[in-house]
Amino acid sequence: KLILRERHAKLFRELRERHRKEAAEVEDDEAGDLKIRHSQERKELRKRIRREEEELTRTFKEHQIIPSDKSEVEDKVSKLVHKQRLELDVGERLRETERQRRVRFAPDNEALLHTATYSSAAPADKKWVVTGKSHSNSDVRGLSEREVQDWRLHTEYRGFSESDNV
């Protein structure tokens, strides 16, 4: 593709040079016709270049190597099916998000920070991590009662049953 682009750039340069020479030789009367002809030539060159690039991409797509390993294909298909199921089912999407959060983070500061960062209704920012709270250690000094309730609401695990009826 790079070689093709270099060749196209060279064609454009040559065309521009030829147009400059013609413009220098032509009188003022024919200048309008010459401009129109030059623009048409440039347009045709761009069309030809576009066609060549499309043909090149088409041949690349035709000769793409398809993975022959059955497990690879099955893996890709299962990922696509799972993704589609998540897009269609809201409850499943919520359960998956919660599942990923619990798998990715240990039940301490990281999980809290994740909840604070990604949940729109979660307690704000790193303040929760800095004060030393986690799922196992709920040190609530320096926080109002409302903030503590908010934190407990968003960090205590109540299972998937409450998120099913979305």
C-alpha cells in the first residue's frame, strides 16, 4: 500500500508540473478552459487512484487467512454470542458487571475505588480509600452518618437477586 501511495504521489507531482508548464505557455484567453481541463484531469487521476486502492483492499480481504483451528473459531463465536446476549439482556449485563468487579478486585480498597470510579451513584473519589475503609474494615471516623450509609449501600454484597428485576 505504501508503494502504491508513493507511486500516486509521483503521478500527482508529474501532473502538477505538466499543468504548470501548460499554464505558463497559454495566453489569458484560454486560461479559463485550461483550468477546467486541468481540474478534470486531476479529478480523473483521483478516481483512478481510488479505484486502485479499493482493488488492493479487496484483494487483501480475499486472501486473508482464516483460522483453521476449531477451538479458535469456537472461542470467537462464543465471545460474540456472549457480547450479543449482554447487549440484549439488561439484567445479564448488570450481573456480568458485578461478576467482573468481584473477580478483578480483592475485597478491599481496590474494589471500593472501582465502585467509586465507575458507578454513577457511588460515593465520591479516593476519599473512601484514604480513610482506610474496605469491605473487611469499615473504619468510618470523620464521615457523616449519611456518607456511611451511602458507602454501605454501595459496597455490601446483597447477591444478584436484587438486580434481576431491573
